Amino acid sequence: MKLLFVCSNNFIRSPFAEHRLRAELRDEAIRVESAGAFAGAVARTPSRRVLDEALLHGIDLGGHRTRSTEPQLLRSADLILPMDEDSYWFVGEELKADPQSAQRVRRFVTFVSDLSLREISDPIIDNESYTETFELITRGVLEIHRWLERQR
């Protein structure tokens, strides 16, 4: 099984979710990746602040390089987890030629128990706390891990 986390730029949220889930998994058959809907062609490294904040939550993003969401990457994923509304829209547009692909897309926030949330916002754009963002992502990732365990 292959899971793909998608956010705007693959700079904060999706790489944190990718590495957080990898830290939980013991099943080598499950591949976890991340990409950015609007990341562009030039790979970037996370800022020092992102790296420091992630380390406070036990995740080392030091080796991460941003990557864009290519059509082949979307087609190869068994479960696509967009973090926000813009990424969800982007994924839908990219996959609209294949109507059955919609069943492989699920909003990440559906794994977070806070029903008032519509998305996991970008802490840079929405001036949110990195800590709050990483805690919400961790809650969602832990629920995804439990969901994967039940799928066996």
C-alpha cells in the first residue's frame, strides 16, 4: 500500500505527516510519501524554524527536499491525503479524468477527531502555531496508523 500526503508546498505539513507516520509504521509493505500541489520544480529544504519545530515533536526533517505532485505520483498512490481545501481541489482536478480515483482521496482532517476543522491550515499563511499544527497532524497520523492496523 502507498500513502501520499499532499499540502501546498511540501514544506511543513505533508513532510511532517510523512515522517511522523513512518516513525509509527513497522510494516515495510506500506510506503509513505509526500508532495506539494504547488511546490514547483525546484526542490527546497525546510527552513531552520520548521526543522527546529519538527525536532521538538521528535521528527527530523533534515534530509527532506520539497517535491511537486506529479500525475504519476497521484496515480500510483492507494490513498491520497490532502491537508487543506486547495490541495484537495488540486488533487481532484488532476484525477478528474479517472472517476474511480475519487475513492482513493480522503481529506486528512477526517482522521483528526476535532469535527470543527475543515483543514489543517498552513502555519505560515494562517499565522497559526507550528506546535498546534504539528499536534493536529500527529493526532491524525496516529489515527491513520490505527486505521491501517485494522485494514490487515
